[in-house]
Amino acid sequence: MRKPESLSFTTKPGEKIELAEMDTVGPTKGIDKQEAEKIIERNAKTMAGLARRMYAENSQSLLLVLQGMDASGKDGTIRNVMQGVNPRSCIVYSFKKPTDAELAHDFLWRVHKVVPPKGYIGIFNRSHYEDVLVVRVHNLVPQDVWEKRYEQINNFEKLLVESRVTMLKCFLHVSKEEQRKRLQERVDVPEKRWKFNPVDLNERALWSEYQSAYEAALYRCNTAHAPWHIIPADRKWYRNLIVSQLLTKTLEKMNPQFPSSYEDVEGVIVE
């Protein structure tokens, strides 16, 4: 099994991806859950300050894209990693089955209108990649239609980046056995039964087809301007740590600054 050299897997554009050869657990030495939770807490405070500066700066934005198989932990990642960040400067959007109105437009129409505006952090729980994943697996459109979408997605993301939207794309890589355990837990634990959907079992039966679809998306849409990060997701705390680290480093690199005041207010007294 391939071992990660850093917190997440990244591959060069054009490099083939075989998910079965990629670790879903992460290193077993060097860090533990307790230490990871402390780092996540520190990162949350750092991110809160950087998000506040970016909101005030109002000239750039950050888009976190979370993709993964059912039960890979997209909701849990958002809940744990974004603790402490002011909701005023953070927008979470979950992509469900397209509505009739959305289907009446091109597939990116519903996505573009919810891209975070300047000053905001946006989080996509699933995303425009559903249109080369579920659409492909279930043959919802002809192959010659979804085949074109990889290039269309790359062009769309390039437009966003050139418009000062920094993209952070994370694939939460969970094993088939860990998914089984998590889905079973939704059945066995009364407090979690609300999360169980029999449709999840139908989708699980298509595991191989989804793995192939993900490999194609991760390979064909892994660009210099919007690379993919493949996150070992079998251990929830480790998954959260990686995403937390990536978000913090990305915001630090963006380096938002408080804007100058409109005029010199030194010495002004408010009565």
C-alpha cells in the first residue's frame, strides 16, 4: 500500500490515479487523536482571524470543494474543521438532485451562482463534479455529453481562479470496509438512523463504477490552477486534521489584509 509522504496525496497534472493503491488510513505513527484535536483547535483560531481579514478586505475568496463516497465524512469535516469561523463570512452549499429549473440550464449554471463572493469562504458539500460522477455511473446523459464536461469544468475553474477565487479541492478517500461500518452504524444507533437512506445501499453496490468515475475526475481535472488533494478518510480525526491544515495553509498563503481606513481618523472622538 502506498504511504503518504505528507498529510495528503497530491499528484502532478497528467499523472494517472489508482485509488485502490492509495492509503485510506494515513500514518499510524507520529501523531495521535488527542494531539490532532489540539492542532485543529489552534488552526480554527488562526482561520477565524484570517477569515475576518478576508471579509474586511473584500477582494478575494476561497472555495473548498469536498467530494467523496457516501459516509466519507463531508458533513463531519465541515462541522469539526470550521468551528469558530464566523458564519457571516462562511457559506456552505450542498448539491442535491438538480431541480427542473436547474436542468433547464447548462450543468454549471446552478454552481456558478453559488460560488462564494469576494470576502467569503465557500464550502461545496458535493459539487459540479456530480455531473461526471453520478451522471456517468447512472447513465443520466449520453457519454458524449459527460465526456466534454471534464474540459468544461477545467475552464470553469480557471475562470474562477483568474477572478481571485482560490480553489481547494479535497477528495475524502474512504475504504469500502469503513463505509460498510459507518452505514451499519446508522442502522444500529437510534440517534443516527435519521441519516440512513436505503438508496445508500444501492449506491454502495456500484462501488467499482464510482471508483472508476472518481479516478477519471481526479485525473482529468487535476490542474495546476486547481489541483486535487486525496485525503485518507478512514480515521475521522486524521481526515479532519488534514483538511484543517490545508485550509489554514491556503488562507495564510492568500494573506488577506485589513483595508486602510477611508481617511485619517487619528484623534477622532465619538461623543
